Amino acid sequence: MGFISKEGLKSLESYSYSGIDHSIIANYVLKHFWNWLLDFIPTWVAPNVLTLAGLFSVFASYFVFVPYADNPEQTPWSTYVLSAFFIFAYQTLDNLDGKQARKTGSSSPLGECFDHGCDSLTVPMFCIVMGLTTRLGPFMMFVQCQLMMLMFYLAHFEAYFTRKLILRAVNNPTEAQLLMCSILLVTAMFGSDFWLTSINFGVGVIQVNHLLAGLSFLGTISTCLDFVYGVYKHFVTLQISFKATLPFFAPFSLLMMASCSWVVIAPDVLYNQPKQFMFTIGWIASYLTIRLVVQSVCKEPYLVYYPILSPLLACVANAFLGEFLFSRPIVSNDTAVMLLFVYVVGNVLYMSKSVVSEFCNYLSISAFSIRPTTLPV
């Protein structure tokens, strides 16, 4: 069974990408660097290859931290520099893929879905890397991850209705990624203890990492509200009730409520395996976001429930039974996290492969190579 209907695939014939990036640094500084690099990329390199290389760069940025995750204070300075390099490489590749598509005349709806899908998979890894770097602790890392996932989802929620992806000037991905690189380089120079330094504002004392997290939370929440307001204004213009958007909040709201409930009922799922737990929840969010992006491109309705949520709800029920009805859960929470992790990763990979195949078969294109006929004359 495919993930896209025949009508959805037929909609690809009228596909037209529309997006606006209001990033100040991207538009006035980095675009010149990207345009310069573009001249060195051969025309036989497919844009999706650059996108995939960018995703692998984020994996690399994440995995260099894995050996020091339990003792972040022992992380060598070179790890922070290497991680910053990989994040900058991701940013560069993520901006070159679209330029390469236009250069080779190979733009397609697959490129948009593949690009945004890969971007969504990076969110939990970025949150974990930043949490470990600034030594926020599992709980604040979890809150940060929830908000970042929500912001990414709402960006595409707005795009679904307005048919235009609008990246704001404030809290823009480009600036956010450069900020992450800066935080990593500062940590390389001064050590992770720098983020535990306390600042006295006269009315109270706060650690640098908590101040940074608080500012991040405020910026993320304000951007989330701005995305929702963008949809509201669009509906007011069309004289349609905003209530029509409420079903779109159902899957993601259920994900957030279920994951938070699991943490409240059994805090050990977060504190025993913070990386696996946040990675798993993050990739469920990515799955929902990818489905939203694909259904936006294919002009298909978004569902109020997706089966990938069922195992998560089962894990919450298992924890609830173990806490309130039985002496222990049917399956230990640590085991439940690992089983859910394997299921979610497998499900995301299967869905991604299926969607890519459906696009390629219908459009008669290749995902990772450029056919000679698509090259500009």
C-alpha cells in the first residue's frame, strides 16, 4: 500500500514551489559564499545527494558527542570544533541543494519533500548536541526538543494552507545554526563549565545556560505563535473559520501529551536514556511533519491520527499500569524505549523510501542522479 493516492500523484503535475527566506545573514552575506561554492559542483551531482550529505553531516555532529554523553565535562575541545564544522557543512549543503536544482534544471516536488524531510530529522539531534554542550540536563533538553519540533511542524502547517513556506527574519534556521556553531566554539575555548557560571542581575542569580535556554524558549514560542497567526490571517482573508485548522493540531498534540505523560508517570525513561528517548520522540515528530509536507505538495488531506502514534500510547499505558495498578510495568520502561526506538526508526525509513519511490516512479526521475535529458542546454 502506498502513502500517496492516485489523485495526489496527479497533483504533482501542477507542482510549483513557493517560499521566502527573510534571513538577513543568508540574503546579505552567506548567499555570496554559497554562489561561489556552487561553481565547483559538477552538473552531474544531483541536488538530493547534497541534501543527503547534509543530513549525514548532522549525524556526524551528533555521533562525535556520543562517547561523552554521560560525562559532558570530559568532552575534549576538538569535539566541539568538529561538531561546529559539521553543522556549518550541513547549513552549506542545505542551501546548495536548491541552487544546484535550479542550475541543473532538475527541480521537482521530490526535492522539496526530500529537503524538508531531511531537515525535520535533524531537529532532535541538534537539541541533544546543544543540551550536552551547554549542560542543560535531561529535563530542559526535553522541553527544548518539544518546542523545536513544534516550531518546525507549525512552519509547514502554515505552508500547507498558504502554499508558501515563509522563514522569518527572527529565529531563522540560518541564524539559529550559526548560533549553534558559535556556542560550540565558545565551549571549545572556555570549556563546558562556562555555561554553569552564575550571573547576578541584582534581583536574582541565574546560570548562563538557563538564561540562554530561557531566551531560546521565548523566541521559539513567539515564532510558533507567529506561524499560527499567519494561518489565521490567511483564513480571515478567505473569510473561512479558523476552526477548520483544528484537526491539524490533533496528531502533534497527541504526541506531545503522550510523551509528556510518559515522563511524568515514569521519569526514568528520560533520565536513564535521554538520548534514545528524545531521538525517538523527535523522529515521531519528524514522521508527522514529513507526512504534512508530502500531503501539502500532493494537495491531500492531513489525517487526525497516524498509526505510528499507537506504540507510543501503548508505552504510556504500560507505564501507567506499572505505576498505579501493578507493582511494575509489563515491560520495563528502558526496554519499552529501546523497542519504540527501533520501531520508529524503521517506520520512518520505510515511509521515506516508499514516498521517494512513488515520486520517482510517477515523475520518471531518479532520486540521486540526474538524467542527461534534464540538464539545461
